[in-house]
Amino acid sequence: MKVNDRNFTFKIPVSLNNINDKNILQEDYELLSDQSKDGLVIKYNSLYNSDSYIFRIGKNKNNIAITKTSKISSSVNHHKIAKDDYVDYPATSICEKEGSHILYDDREISLNKYFINSDKNCFLCPSKYSVKECLEKKKINAKFKWQ
């Protein structure tokens, strides 16, 4: 992919599967890109579960860098309603990590390298809200209504 006239290679994880007695490498993620006024967004969307990993790429001083990583996935909120009494609600797990990982020319960018220990700075949001609504509510520290 070209970013500001520089070439970058984004590696897509694959799995070795046996189909009709033949070993076949199959991609585990769909790679999508979106260029906006805020910079480039690279999304790795899992083809097997609800996981989505997002790289935000922008300028950091004179370098091109991954400025933010996010992971979005389906989850369950094990919500306490009384002593020893819980109820499970469908939820979206959203993890975000600010960063400044400088990208060098002609380097391969691996999904796993940037998402190690990414479960920090995570929160659960009721599934009835969109990811955008969840992020807006988190910014203002709004309480989620679990029901």
C-alpha cells in the first residue's frame, strides 16, 4: 500500500486448512483501507469471528506512524445485580491504545506485532449501541444502561 508516496506491506495472517485432502493457505482476515482527512485507517476484519483490528496511520513530526490501534469484538458483560446473582448481557468490547510506532519504508507490518497486550484500556458497551455511540459515551463518562 502507498502512504504519502511510500510503500508499505501489511501482512494478513493465514491458516493452513485441509480441503478435499489438499493443504490450502486461507486468509484469516479481510484487509480494508479508508483514506480520510484525518489520515489512513487500515482495518483487519476477521473472517471467522467478530474481531476487528484498526490501525490509524498519520504523521508524527516528519515520520509516518501508527498513531492509534483499536480492537473491537463481541463479548459478554457478566453484570452483578445482587450478592452472588449475575446476569449476562451481550456487549461490544472496545480496546484502544495510543501510540507512535514509526513505519519505515519497505517494511512488512504484522497485525500481531501491534496488538500484543492490547487488552489494556478496554471497556464493555451494550450491543444495542453502535461503536461510534459507545466511543462518544465513553468520552463523556456516561454510564451504560445494561438491560
